[in-house]
Amino acid sequence: MGYAAVMDQGVYDLVERANTARTGGMADADALAAEAVCRDVFGSETRVAVYGALAPGEAKHYMLVPIRGVWTPGFVRGRLEGGPFSAVLGMKGIRLEGGAERVPVHVLQSAMLGGMWSTLDIFKAGGFARLLTPVENSDGVSAVANIFALTD
């Protein structure tokens, strides 16, 4: 395992600890510290990774149009599957898994996102949670972003 792979695994471990409280676990000191590193070092609060309905050109992308920022392509590790909403809306959600296949996403980076999370968090009602995830490019992990993912 090369240096980049070791560093990437460290980011996956950090994000997993940060997501503990976001998935209903205890917000202990380790989880809070990991969340702070993701925010302060990796700038996670200024990034959202989208796929499906929120992606450019899709049904719910209009929610992100007012947010000025930079879009870049990337990949997250997980698998797309049906969720509680899929029978009605025909959409899939992502279940994050560090060792799974790469799923393409679009990443929006914007300082405006900090004021938009309460609006975007409406997706929580649809069986999603806003989690953190490492975002990869061809060289490995390039960022940490928020993503709406299945957790049940």
C-alpha cells in the first residue's frame, strides 16, 4: 500500500468518526473533533457532492442554481440503491461504503452553502441523512464534502 493509499484510508476513518453523530450515534469528543477537522482542515461545510435528482440537469437541481460556486467532477465510494422514496419517484439513493465501487458525483464548492444547509436538509425527510464523504479524483482523495445518503 502506497503513501497516498494510507493517507486516503486516514481520511475515510476520520469521516467515519465524524458521521457517528450524524447517523444517530453519540456525539462524543472523538466524533466532534473529527467533524471539526473535516470542517476546518478539509472545508467540508463549503462542499456538497450531488448525484441523481440534485445533479446538474436533473429534477431538483434548481435548489442549487442560486448558489454561486465552482463545480467539479469526482467520485465517492458506495452503491446506488432504492430507498423509501424510489417506488414513488423512481430515484435511487447512495449508501456510502469505503471499499465499494466509485460512484460519479458533481461537487459544488461555495461559501454560500453554510447558509443553505437548513434548506437542503429537507432531503432528510425522504430517508436521507446529510453525511460527510471523501471525494476522489484520479489521484485519490481530493476533498471532503457533504452528501445526502441513505442510512437506514
